[in-house]
Amino acid sequence: MHIFHVRYRNTQGTLMRILSAVARRGIELPYVQAEPADNAHKVTLLMEVNAKQVGQLCRDWRAIVDVTEVRPGAPIKELWEQAHLGVAIPPESVAAESARSATA
Amino acid sequence: MRKGAQIVLDCLRAEGVDLAFGYPGGAIMPLYDALEGSGIRHVLMRHEQGAVFAAEGYARATGKVGVAIATSGPGATNLVTGIADAKMDSVPLVCITGQVRSPLIGSDAFQETDVFGLTLGLTKWNRLIKSIDELAPAIAEGFHWARSGRPGPVLIDIPGDILRASVEFGGPVEFTPPRPAEHVGPQSTFAATLIALLQQAKKPVALVGAGVKLSGAVDELQQLLDLLNIPAFATIHGLGAIHQSSPFYLGMVGMHGTRAANMALDETDLLLVFGARLDDRVTGEPSRFAQHAKIVHFEIDPGQLDRVRPCELAVVGNLAETVPAFFQEAERAQLPDFSAWRAVAGGPERDEPRKPGLAHPTKMFLQELFARMPENGSGTIITDVGQHQMWSAQSYRTSSPRGFITSGGLGAMGFALPAAVGVQLAKPDTAVLCVSGDGGFQMNIQELASVHRLGLPIKMVIIDNKFLGMVRQWQELFFSRNYAETDLSDNPDFVEIGKAYKISSSLITEEEFLDPSKSATVARRLDRFFRSDRPELLVFQCHPEANVYPMVPAGASLAEMVFEKE
């Protein structure tokens, strides 16, 4: 499972475009949460994807006119392992940094 | 006070629009009521799909934004194929659709569809207008997104009550795009990196796509290619971007590309991609595409990078800036001499086997037509989709960036005839040749009425093999000749249909064309066809089972081309 955090300007249809990028690939979305964040909005998506799909989705999202930031999160499995080792689950910004370097 | 409809037209004029293609209906009637005196010429087509393809033709021929107008419900849904076509081929397009009155939205009212939702996945941006105050900002924003970056389609859906409402209008506004969250552009060291890659390469090649034309960087790229002196080839949308006389030009690449181009692409160790998106028609089997090559991708849309595999170097930006920037550095650098590789890549041993084959007469006929287009490259050839499209692309020999127009990414049959209307209106003083198959021509045949009414001197050719030809070819090669539902042998008499639309129409058979005793007569007929200042329709009846070769079968690599058998 992967977590993605997408920040966007909440204009007409932008959230739907973000979700459609997933739906068009037939990927199931077991968890989605959209909420205001600072001066914009943020949607968190959880889904089972492979490495190629991670790249495709991030590129598709970044191409959406009102998307301002895309952060792939660390795979859930790693988060669980860190938790079992007694390490605190890193906040979004740290997880995104480690994921970005892993997927670069 | 200005009505919403008037505001729409004022804003379109402010965006430089003087021509729009459309078809009226209930919800959009207020806009049509306001047309007179607006300064915008409306071109009535005979189907909304014809209108959007015509708008596309206009945009593809000029680089300006094409505008299509339709009513709600079925009018709007009839635009969808054209919108998808514009998205795939990066065509700047603004569609204005009427919508039912605001209180009725969501009630499944008469001629109501959720066109906003329907086009979310096909547009760069779209908007359902909720108040008259939104009109001017939305139109300004829509035009911005249609034109900027990688061009594409937008849609603005306007309820009828807003078109009828009135407001004190201060005039069209400008749209200020939000600052991008992160700067997207090439690294400052990209030129040095690319020079180093070229210095290490033994078999570099260049692939040129539509992006070169869209960015207006044709001359700059030619200058760079002249300097690099490496084998170069074009996608179907890149045709005309490289001078045909360039000694390094190997033709079109991909599924029906030239043998030389496909072999060079298969063997290369450094692939420079300029404004092409490496789609599957170009790559063949992606897992076996240019397996030995590092990829350097010049591209304005970051979403198109790393599609096949991660590129060695991404040069993100407008080619009009990145290509000259690289040229400046490359000019000063010590680059290897690739003449020997270029000679091998374009050598006679890489030509296709020269067998006449069944397709030979049709290709000869197309070459006869193309030879009669203006020598200065000012004419435009538009094709529909299918075998004739590939034969036309293979026969195209003009160095004209916007001289070859076709539906590439979507492959939408029925594109050519209405698109030709848009092209001819965009370029009234140039020759426009519209080549269709008998299947595709019938998909928007009603636009013969538009051609007649407008008196457009389009030269329309139907390559009539009485089959859905390309599908038949695949059935022959991959489905044991099971010609399921591709038989069009009961086609109507296209000459009589042309005459019914009051268009001068005639027929040439393949037998006549090949008969040496009739060659002078046929030549005179073709000359008259092109010299006419009226619309003309010419039907070429050809062998039903001619195939397009070379061909890279689905799942094969570019090196596994198939040629015509004896």
C-alpha cells in the first residue's frame, strides 16, 4: 500500500481530476481524505500500486492545472515495520522526503 | 448593461477570435441571438462533431485557438470525440456549450447532460458557470490554459439563464496564472551533460515530434540537426518539421515508418527526443524499444517524461528556448563527426525491398496528387484515419511544418472532411487537399453541405477500396482473413452523392490510372481537379486488399518489421 498526499487549489473539478487519474487505471481506492490545508486543500490517498504506477500517477497529478504539490508517501509496510521497532511513525514531511529519494 | 451572451462574444473577440464553428440548439440560442454585429463569424456545420473537428483544423493550421459552440445535451456530447482528439494531439481548443437553466441542473432536464463531468478526463480545464460575473474571468482563464504549456482543449458550460441575464460589464479581463509551486525547467547544466553524452555516443539519433511545430522551433531545430549531422526521423505529427532535402532525414518512424528510420532507432545508443511523447505507435513493444539507448527528452510537458523508461536527461521547457540554448553550447563544443554512422543509417542497404505490391498503385496515385500541391509548401494535406492515412504519410515529401494534418493520437475517423473546412477557412488562399477512406468519409459526409455553402475550393479525394481497410489488413494478417464486419462493398455512389451536394465529382479507377494509353487523360483530369477554384470530389477506386507496409506488428519491436511478400 502507498500513501500519496496531493495539495491543490480547490477549484471546480480539481479533486475529481485527481481521483480520475486513479480511477482510469482501474486502481481501487480504499481510503481518500480531502481537507483544507493552509491556504489550499490536501487530499490523502491510499492505494495498492506498483512502482510504474507511482510514477504515472505523480506525473498525471502534476499535470493538473490546480495541483500545487504531489508527495508520494512511504509504503505502508515500512511504516508498520518502523512502528514495530518502536520508532515513531515519521510525520508527512519526513516520510515524503524518504519516499522521494527512494523513488527518484 | 450587457447580456451574458454578449459578454461571451465580447470576451471571445478580446481573445482574438473572429471565427467560431458550431451548431445551434435550445440552450445555446441566446448566444446565437447575439451573434449579429458581434464581430465573430459563425460557421454553421452540419453536426457538432463536424464543428469541433473544423475548429481543430483551424487551430492545427494556424496555431491559434479553435472555437466550437454547441448546445446542451446531445450537442455537447457530440463534441466529446473532438475534445479527446484535441487532447491527444495537443490542439488548443475552446468549446462553449449551452446548459439547461441553473435551477434545472441535476434534474435530468430535457437535453441536460453532465458535460462538465463528462469532459473532466478529456480537458486541460473546464468550468460550469454559476453566475454572470464568472463569465469573463472564466473565458480568460480557459483561453490561457488552452494555449499555454502543452496546448489542449478546455470547455466552458453556460446555463441558459446566465446567457440571458444582464449586468453592468466592465469589459473583458486578463487572467493571471497562479505562480507554479515549483519551477519546472531544464537544469542549467543540461547542455554540458548532453554534450558529454554526444561525445560518448557512437550511434546517436534524433526523433522529432509535434512539439517542435507547436513551439515554433522548426528553424531552430533544423539548425541544430544540421550541426549535429545525426540520423533524424519524424513521428506522423512531426512530418514536415525536418527539411526533406536534409541528408540525415530518414523519414517517418514507427508502426508504418521507413525501414531505415526504424532500424536506426532500434540500434541507437543515444536517442534525442524533441517534442514527441513516445507513444506506442512509435515505440513498438515498449520493453524492447531502443534497448541500447540513453534517452534525452526535450519536452514541455513533464507528464510525458519517463513513459517508456526513465530518461537519462530530461530537458523540460519550451523547445523555442531549450533548442537554441543547446545550439549555442553545441556550436562551441568539440563534437564527434557522425558522418560514417549517418551514411550507414541512411544507406541503400536499409531501403525497403522494392516490390510493386498491391498498394503500389494507390501510393503512386497519392504521389501524383501530392506532386501537384504548391512547390513552396504552402498547401495543406489533411487525411482521415486508416490505410490511406499511412500511405499519405509515407508519400509526404514537403518541408512544411503545418502542411500535413491528421488525427494521430486518437485516430478519429471522420476527422478529415470537417477539419479541411477549418483549414481552408484559416488559409483561404492556399491549396487544401483532403484525403479520406470510404469508411471515414461517410462518418461526417454531411459536411459536404458546409463545403458547398461556403464555396470552399477543397480538393476532396476518397480512396475507395470498399473495406474498412486498416481493420481488414489486421484481420488478414492476425485473424486468419476473417473479414468480420469490414465489408463496405455496398458503398453508395460517392460521385452521385457529391453531385447531390452540388459539388463537382468524378471517378478514376485503378485500372484507368495504370493504363498507359490513358495516362495523358488521367494527368489532364488531375491537373483540372487541382486547378479548379471550386470544391471538387474525386473518388479513386482501388484494389480492396492492398496492405500498408512496412508494418511493425503489435507486440513486436521496431526491428521486426514485416514487408510485403512476393
